Amino acid sequence: MEWLIGSLLTLIAATSTLAGLAITAVIFLVLAQASILLYRTFIKPRQWALAQPREGRRQS
């Protein structure tokens, strides 16, 4: 993993400023998508689990 980060930094340093910024933006977009996926996977089911007792009140 470290060699991947090192080669990405070398690639950014070797290219022009705009290309480096574009590569950096893509990296941050991938990280943002991964964090959103983790949020939807781990946070949302807990909120749905809290909403289930409300349905039980309607039935009783």
C-alpha cells in the first residue's frame, strides 16, 4: 500500500500542476465515495432499527 501512495505522489510531482490537481481530486472523490458507502452501510441500518418499534405501536 505504501508503494502505491509513493508512486501516486511521484506521478503527481512528475506531471503538470493541472494534471496533478486532477489526480488529487480523483483520489479525494474515491475516498469520499468510500466514506459515504461506509456511512450508509453502518449508520443507516441502526436508524432503521430504531424505527421498527413505531410499527409495533400501530399494531397494538
